[in-house]
Amino acid sequence: MYELTTINFEIYKPSFNEDKDEYYDKCPYVPYERNCIRYECRCKAGVSFVNTTQFKQHIKSKTHQEFIINYPKYYKEVDEAQDIIKELRVENELLKRKTDKLTMTNRKCVKKIKDLEKNNKNISKLLEEKDKKNKELEEIIDDLDNYEDCLDCDDL
């Protein structure tokens, strides 16, 4: 049967030579590469190349030569802005994941705090009951001591 294939393509961006302060064409393909990515060049609508031979033929055209000369004026800022947007999206996604993780940790901590507060209330109630019983026992002991004192007084 028929198979659907995806066509991967990228926008061709010339390389920058820092020594000469100008843009130049650098072939994006590795020698003997198979399943090459289709590159589209913005020098002219609909122009694309798929291999080294087509690339070398394309860069010889006058339209492409003018594109390279005018690249910093028309396309450089757009390409840099797109790269920055891409980096910021990645950073944003990482921060969202970190926020989600911290939110989950926060929820677990809040639940743990509520459980500990409940446990603390129960322990406080138990301590109050123990204190109350201790006071009662102390009163009984005092009463017994007073009773013994009375008994001792009678003996005299």
C-alpha cells in the first residue's frame, strides 16, 4: 500500500565569518549523507535543495548572492529573534515543570502539616486529661496525708 512520509525541511541560514565580518555559504550536508533534510532558501520563493550538488548549484545564482550580501539587513534580526523565542519557550517549559513539582511538594507539606496539627490537638487533649487526673490524684494524696496526720494526732 501507500505510505505517508514526512518531509523534514529547515530554513537555510548562512554562516557568519567573524574575521571578515560577513556572511558566507556553508554546505549543511555531510559528505555521502543519506536521507538529507530539505532546506528552503529565502532568497527566492519556492527555492529548495536536498543535497550537496543542488546546494552548490544554488549558491552560484545571482539572486542568492544578493541574498547573502543583504542577509544582515533583512533576515539576521528575525533569525536571532526566533532563536531567542525558542530558547525562552524551552526555559518557560522547564520553569512550568519546576513550578508543578514545587506545587505538588507544597500540597504534600500542607497535608502533612494538617495531619500534624490534628495529631497535636489529640495529644494536647490527652495531656489535659492526664493533668486533670494528676490533680485529682494529688488532691487524694493530700487528703490521705491529712487523714494520716489526724490519725497520728489521735494517738497522742
